[in-house]
Amino acid sequence: EAGVTQFPSHSVIEKGQTVTLRCDPISGHDNLYWYRRVMGKEIKFLLHFVKESKQDESGMPNNRFLAERTGGTYSTLKVQPAELEDSGVYFCASSQDYGGPNFGPGTRLLVL
Amino acid sequence: EDQVTQSPEALRLQEGESSSLNCSYTVSGLRGLFWYRQDPGKGPEFLFTLYSAGEEKEKERLKATLTKKESFLHITAPKPEDSATYLCAVQDGNSGGSNYKLTFGKGTLLTVNP
């Protein structure tokens, strides 16, 4: 079974630019989550999709972040325009039910 | 607000020296407590889920236990390959919005020297 995949693995952009992160969950997993770890802090929840619907986006920092999940398959997280404080590691995870989700390797974002 | 505190922040052991990691939590309605292992540059890897006080789960040299206020991850006779960051997370069944989301602690960095 292929795991959760994320692209790109690393991204370095300048403040004010736009970046789009992609996540491909494990096939058949209806639940897809985005989390973020900022340096020195714990991993924090951003949002939760059930199929193509947003179940909870209470963790999204502000309206510069936009997440979509096309047809209930892959998901994208767009940051526009990026700010310095957006730097961190963005993790995607997926699960069949409320059990422990499987995490991807993360995308390391650095905003200069 | 749900809170998870892990201690110690870092732990250095000699190979074969058993020890325990602690995870204290505050949650309005615990649905599950999760342990993950994270290696440098990788995503968290699922280890265990515990659902109720008194429950125990084991996997190789690791054993996780749960009380109403904390969980322990016991490591018996660790090997260098057990070196990693161990993360604890809780799932609150009473949270607004998604009660599938996890609240993480900062983790314990374990180093096992040969």
C-alpha cells in the first residue's frame, strides 16, 4: 500500500509570492488532514476534509491560506501571499476513520 | 482548550537502559491518545492508540499505558535504532468541528547510545 505523498519536499520562496503544496492520500481514505509545525513549536492542526468537503478549518491561520480537495482525492494547500511566519513543515495525513492517521513526509517551506 | 505536555524534552540512554517517557494531557472528552515516532526529515509514524484508562499496548520494545491524566511510553532494553522523537497526541470527542483532529505535544527526543 502506497503511503501519503507530498509535493514538493522543499520550497524556498520570497515574501509576497504564492506557493501551492500538494498531497496525495492513501487510496480509499476519505479523511484528509493538513497540519503544520513551526520551528520550536508542536505540530498543529490546520484543517480536515471528509471526501471533498471541509469538515473543520478552524486551524487555518488566516485567509491567505486556501485548501481544496478535488473530487475527494488529492488536496492542495495554497498560501498567497506568503509571509515570513508561514515558514515551517506542512504535513498531510489521511485516515479511513477516527483512528491514528497516516502522515506524509511533509513539505518544508521557507519564506525569505 | 486541549493541552498535551511531554517530558522530558530530551532523554539520552545507553543501549539496554530501560526508561519511560511521559505524556500529560487535559481534554474535555478523550476519544483516543496516540503515540507516534518521528525520524529526522520524515513524517510522524503511527505507533499506538489507547482509548481508555487502564489500557496497554505493546510493540517490540515499546509499551504504552494510559491513565485518566497521563500516558507513559515504556522502552525496555532500547537499541540505537530506537533513537527518534516520540510524539503524543490526543483526540477530543467533545471538540467543536472535527473531533478527528489531533492535539500534539512537543515531543521527547530520545537518543540511545551504543
